[in-house]
Amino acid sequence: MKKFHYIASQQDGKIVERDMEAKEVSEVLAFLSKNNLKPVSVKPVSESGKKELHIFGGKVNLVDQIFISKYLALMLRIGTGLLEAINILINDFKKPAVRSMLIEIRSSLEQGNPFYTTFAKYPKIFGDVYVNLVRAGEESGNLEKTFADLTVMLTKQKELKEQIRGALIYPIILLIGAIAILIFMVMFALPRIAKVFLEGGFEPPAFSRVVFSVGLFLGEYAVASLSALGIAIVIFIILNKYSLVFKKFVFSILSEIPVVHDIVKKIALQRFASTLASLVRSGMPLTRGLEITSRAVGNVQLEASLRRVSEEGLAKGLTVGEAFRREPYFPQTVSNLVGISEQAGHIEEVLETLSDFYTKEIDGSIKTLVSFLEPVMLLVIGAVIGLIALAIIVPIYQLTTQF
């Protein structure tokens, strides 16, 4: 028998939290279902007391993080105690994953643990930046300002993602539609036309025979071809999510495409400026802030540059400006502004300005990319359709001239 800790909600919305012994998780779930309880989380308790969390009902996303940070900042500003604020959030939030996490935070606070420790248990949801900002705010006694800053930072991240997604949605729809049309023509329409010519005793020209042969092959193995394409897409998504080596390989390919490389670099610089500004504003030492920022930027080249700035520059006595100027990844404007801000003593303000600047630059670059992609895709689609049409028209023309 194993010991499990479960959190479940009753039909009236009240939360029940207890321990029970069972052989498997399924037995706990059956018990909850029998008692009309909706599972929120089930935690197998090991002998050391450490619990593994399995959340039912979604996960804590970026929007949830923004709301949690915003409401905590608001309630702390008006004088609400931290534990009382958490209880209010538990009652207000209906999403099971969020409520489960908030209940765990409350339990941790009641046991006298630091506030940030619960966030640290979920590194895939709350990254190093979030955890360390909360920790710095808790140690300085200024959690209200910390959560206000987190709200602003996370909101900017959300707006940037929506900006990129909104700009790319039309080209993506166009690409999907074009691929669907080509698949239909090549795998279903072309094989039928090819059979008419090849089985009718007419010898089409070599060019048409090649196109017809491709169409007949894809038509015969349409299911296998589509299955292989689907499997390839799934494998790509899995590798890109879980394999660092594959992610670096994809990144190296994207870095070779001029317009895409420019956008990738600007996104990384914007994330660097926004993240480091928040960390410095919280009172964190610059070297520690650079280390945390390097893990948050999502760019291999920039991560290496930031580590060198911290470990080979600042740690050896160089000024911030000198350390940044040694790294070719940073544009001269960034290095100069960071150097000037160090002398003036307001580096976080300059970094915020750089963050806003690159946000606008990203918008312009994406619009340029979209204006480039649309005609290129139309040309490629037109060329393929024209190729198929030519392969059909030429033998028809030759056939009509024989009579």
C-alpha cells in the first residue's frame, strides 16, 4: 500500500484535502468519484515526505501568472496580509490547476516556509526570473512592488507573443491552404488525369510522363505519404520541445536566413533587456542578474555572451560597458547605452528603454518578413500548379494537332 495526498472539490465548490492509503492512483480516483468529489491533484507521498504533483484540469499558463501577480500586488497594496490574499485567490480562481497550486502555497506558508519556495517547485511554469524576483521581494519586504513589476513584465511578454502570432496568422493560413490544394491536386486529381493518358494508348512527352509518374506514385501511396508527413511533424514538435541538441540545430538553420535571423536576434535582445531590468530593479546584484537572464533569453549565442560578460568581464574587474563591448553579439548601440547607464547609475531605466525599442523593431521586422513571405509563397504555389497544368496541356495540344 502507498500513501497518497489528494486535493478535491465538492459539488458546492469547497476544497477537500486529505491523505489516504491505496495501491494505485486509479484507486484514489475511484474513491473520489464514488464520493462525488472532483480531483484537483493527487500526490504520491514518498517515505521522505516529498510529493510529486499531478494536476488535473489544465496547467498554469502565462495569463494565470499575470492574474496571480496582478491580484497579489493589488491586495498587498491595500494592506491585505499575504496569507489572507492567498485565501481570497483560492476562493476566486475556478481553474483546478491554479487552485491546487494556491492551496499548496497556503499550506507552505502555514508551515513557516518562505513564499518563493512553492514557485520554485514548478520550474517549467515559473522560471528562474519569477522565482528570484519573488525571493528578492520577500527578503526586502517589498513583495507588493515585486508583483507589480512582474505583472508589467509578464504582460509585455504576452503582448509580444500575441503580436508575433497575429502577424504570422495570415501567412500560416495561406500556407496551410496552399499545401492542402497541392496535396489534393498531386495525390488525387493528377493520378486520375495521368491514367487517362497512359491507359489511352497515347504517348505523352517525356516531361509530362515524369510529372504523371510522380502523381501516380503519390496517388498509390497517398495514405502512407500523408501518414509519414504527419509522423514527421509530430517527431519535429517533440524533438524541438525536449531535445536541446535538436533545438540548437533548428536555431542554427534559422540563424542563416537573413530576415528570420534578424527577428530572432531582436526577440532575444528584447527579452534580455526586459528581464535584466526587472532583476536589477529588485536589488539583485548585476552578476547574479546576468546569470539568471542568460537562462531566460532562449538564445544560445546570447546566453553564451551574457555568461562571458559576467564570468570573464565583470568578475575580472572590467566595467559593464567594457564587458559588453567585448561581445560582438551586442549591437554597438546596446553596448554604448549600457556603458553610459552604468556611469549615470540608472541601468534599469536604459534597459527598459531598450526593451521598448526592440519591441517596436520586432513589429517592423515581422511586417517585413510577412510582406516577403506572401509573394514568395504565391510564386511557389503558382509554379507548382503551372508545372502540373503544363504537363496536362502539352499532351492535349499534341493530341489535337494529330487530327
